[in-house]
Amino acid sequence: MERISKRKMPKFFVNKKQVENETINIIGGDVNHIKNVLRKKEKEKIEICIIGNEEKGIDTISQIEKIEENCIKCRILEYKVSETEGKIQVTIFQGLPKSDKMELVIQKSVELGVYEIYPTEMKRCIVKLKEQEANKKIARWQKISEVAAKQSGRNIIPQIKEKVNIKQVCNLVKDYDKLIVAYEEEKENSLKSELKSIKSKDKENIKIAILVGPEGGIDLAEIEELRKAGAVIVTLGKRILRTETVAL
């Protein structure tokens, strides 16, 4: 086996259907990026993560064997152990913010290790997404997640899920070890104390969800609905944070 350089390589994701024996076929927009942006040549190496049904992908160091018009064929040189994914899965329920703030939340959250993100409609959201518009937005947001995952060396592409409302969030509380709601009117229960209680659980993998309100905050009726469903309400301290800051 030849020696592999440890310097940072560009990373790409492929579906395991694109893998045959030890050959990987890169297709789609990545072909143009590799050929015309990175200007990679045959025999050069890139990092490729193979995504299947498993929660985490399989990282490889692969060599470009053949560059075609619509496909780049690579040969796997080495499988590598990824250490970019932790044992705690963090899901964010983000109250829909104005303008392009959601893009910032997705990009930075993915870089920091989030597992998945739910765009969440709430009473005080200024932004209201109609179904057709929501599908286009989610497709764009998913692409932002993929680019951020590549840039930060993740071995999953965090999913941007379909938009949900508070009632649907309440139905999902049971799927997590804890669903934490950041609320500026809470004065006693801290995020730190809730994280300590989670840490004390003797579990190998922990699933935490964080719900973040939009610019106008979370309506009291929504807080009570979430509390009744089993969510815990916490304070993040004495300062009031912007919605795009809370998740990060």
C-alpha cells in the first residue's frame, strides 16, 4: 500500500450504488467541480465518503483513474476511520427566521456537528412557507448542508427535514433523550444543569433536540404545550441572543 499524504484533501460524498468492487463512479455536479474548479488530474487523490443506509458513511482515500465528460472513475486506495462524528446526536428545531439567516444556521451548525435540522413554523414566525416554496427552500438548504459537510470533513450529510409545527414537535419529544427549549422568560432551569443530567445517563449514544424560537420569540401557549409533552425549558443566561446565534 502506498503512503498517503496527510494534508487536507477535497472531500466528496457518493451513494453506495455508485460503488462497484473497489471502483467509485462520481457523477452529477461534483464532476464539474473536480474537473473545472479544483482542476484535478488522473492519478491525483481525493477523499470520498460512501453513504448507505447506515447512520455514518465510510471514508476512503481514492485515486482518480479516469476523467470522462459526465463521470469520474476512482479506485479506492484506503479505508480510513473517521473521528468527526461524536456519540451525541444533536437535532435542531429552528423557528423559521427572516431573510437568509436559516442558511447561516444550517452552514455553521453542520460545521459544528449537528445531526439534523427541522425548519419549524411557530406563532411568532414572520416567515410563512407555502408548500411549493418550502420544497424549493429545503432543497437549497440541503445543498448548503452538503457543502458544509464536505468543507468540515463530516462523514454524514445532515438532513434538512420537512417543516414541522409545534404540535408535530410535541409528538417527536419521545424520540429524544431530552428535548430542550431555549426560552428567554425562563429564569431558574439552566442549559448546564440539563446537560449534566443527560451526561449522567449510562448510554453509549445520546439524542438531544434543541428548539430555538424565531426573532419574535416563543409564544407562552407554545411553551406550555411543549412542557406538557415532556420538553424541558431552559435559560441560556441573562443576555438575549439573536435566533441565528442560539443554535450555534
